[in-house]
Amino acid sequence: QSFKGVLLQGYLLHPHVLRGLADFKIRNDDVFIVTYPKSGTTWMEEIVSLIMNGGDPDRVKNKLLVYRVQHLEVGPPVGHLWHLRKTRSPRLLATHLPLKLIPKQLQQAKCKIIYVVRNPKDNAVSYYHHHKMSTFLGNYKGSWDDFLTHYTGGHVVYGSWFDHVLPYWKFSLERPDRVMVVSFEELKIELGAMVQRISQFLGRP
């Protein structure tokens, strides 16, 4: 399905939820993890969840990640946004949505946004294999060359990598106090130092 010009996955994302997000109320202590797909989303969710729980694995080990970090746009058409509204603060929320589709209030609120970016070459390869193995993405049968054409043209789920990354990067330059851009490659090379930076950004050193 296409929503406001962006190709989205029709099985997991419902138009009712997407429309409701436009006026979704953001809290100042919300923490958003934003990524283009296959950029280290789950890894960052684990990192932020641990940071917000004092770095103590015992506090999170008995709670599945999906309950610690909730996905903004993924949920049933009835009850999903209600459930997010009822979640206690501080909420940890993840999304793959491009900047133009996120709640309008997100750009004015004082919440924190961590945007994870991955080298587009590696991202494209990972996303290609993800499309081939994922039933909900149709078990892509095309060639790598064809997929790359779709990828660079924005004809994949969540649109173009380039159109996704650039607006968030510009937003981080405008509001460095609120938006932190982290690269997947930095996390791999110097995980400890990056965790410290993220902790300081979140006010949880």
C-alpha cells in the first residue's frame, strides 16, 4: 500500500493507525528510536532499553523487547494508539517512518530522537535478503539488479534510503539537543564509547 507517496507494508501497517498518528500526542520524556529498515533497529532498541533501566540486565531480562520498546506505526487498527497513550512514561518508541509521516508534534516537543543510519551499500544488501526471506514482504523473487533499481528509486517499503536519511540528518543539525544521529558502523567499531555518548544524550550518564 502507498500512504502519502510512501510505499508501506500493508499486512503490518493499517491506514487507520497511520492517519491517527498525525495528531498523536508526544510527551517531553518520550525517547524515539528511528531507523530506515535493516539499519540496526533491534540493536539500538536493546541499548536504549538497558540505558533507561540503569544498565542493569536483571531489570529487563524477563520482559520481551517488543514490550520494552513499542513500535509507533505497527499494530492493530483498533486499540493500538490507545495502548500507546496509556503506556507509562518514559515511553520508548521505535519507528521506520520517514520524517514527513511522523506525528506533527514530534518536531516541536522536547522528546529525544536517536536516528541510526547505515552505509547504503550494506543496507541495500541486507534489505534485499530481508525481502527474499520475509513472507510479509512477498518473498521477493527478483534479481539483485532489479532490487537495486527499486531501492534507489524508492520503490521499496518505507521508500528511498536517501529520502529517509536526509530530512532526519537536517533535523539533527537544527536541533542537536534533541536529535542524535548514530551510525551502525560506529556502533560496531566503538560500542562502549557510543553507548556513553547515547547515555549522555539521554541524560542518563
